[in-house]
Amino acid sequence: MTNSTLNKLYNNIKVFRKNKGYSQEKLAEKTGISVDYISLIECGKRTPSVKTIIKISEILEIDVYKFFI
């Protein structure tokens, strides 16, 4: 993935999380991912695996492709 695609992913995870009304803590609890890792993803310091992206999209009830547009 290109840097701009990754930046869209990081930002959109944060945007969709906030639109859902979830804190990082709540998203972490629902996905089984640590709060620290959620934070690192949203800050662009870690790139989640496809499995993690799918898990987050399921909890946020959005299609995966929307993270990239």
C-alpha cells in the first residue's frame, strides 16, 4: 500500500470510531485489541494486519473498503 492509502486507513479508523461514539478503550474492548495498539494504528505508527482491519470494520459496522476512500 502507498503512504497515502495507509494514511487514509489510519485516519478513517479514527473517524469511523468517533462517528460510532466509541472511545479507543471501547473499541479495544470490543475487538480484543489493546488500547495502545489502537492508538498506534490511529497515529500511523503501526499498520494493522488484514485480519485486524476486518475485525475493526465488523465492530464499527462498516465495509472494509470505506477505510481506504
